[in-house]
Amino acid sequence: MAARARHEEEGSATAELALGVPLLLALTVGLVWMLAIGAAQVRVVDASREAARALARGDDATTARAVALRIAPEGASVRVTVDGDRVVVVTSARVAGPGGLLASVPGVTVSDEAVALLEEGSP
């Protein structure tokens, strides 16, 4: 009787493994994608902050925008506004979805706004 029970369960470990591997793979891809979103958000924050700092110390908008685009993820957009003694830089970038098994997951847009006061003597 015990031999018969073992014989009936011989393929169950293989079947469980075959079902579990795609699930673990999808979970891993999802986690890596979430890390990519976090890294893109950090780069967007840094880009906005550095551009606002450049504008505050007197650099022109073209130079500040170039600084932001160099730091931000590829395809990012940068908007620079000077309002009296304040400069505002808004940077945003799109992070594509993971694709593959998770193709139904849409992409995400990350953005940040940095504000700085113009330093004395800045144009």
C-alpha cells in the first residue's frame, strides 16, 4: 500500500516546480521593475535639484536644462520657470512597463519639482 502511494506522488514535485518557476520569475521581474522605478525617481529628483541650484547661482535656463537632462533618465522632460526671486524646475520621465509575462502592467511617469531662491547678484 505504501509503495502504491509513493508511485502516485512521483510526478507531483515536478508539477509543483513547473507551476512555481513561472510565478517566481514573474515576481522577480516585477521587483526589478519596481527597483527601476525607484532609481528613475531618484535621478529625476537629483536632476530637478541640480538644475534649480544652477539657476539660483546665476546660470542661464539653457545650461540648467542641459544639467537636468544629463542627470535625468533618457527621454525626460524639464520645465524651467523663473518667478520673481524664485526658480522652479519640474522634471518628469516615463518608465516603461516590464513587458513579457507582465505586459499588462502599464508604464509609470515619475516627476519632481525643485524650488530655489535666486542668490543675490544673480540675474
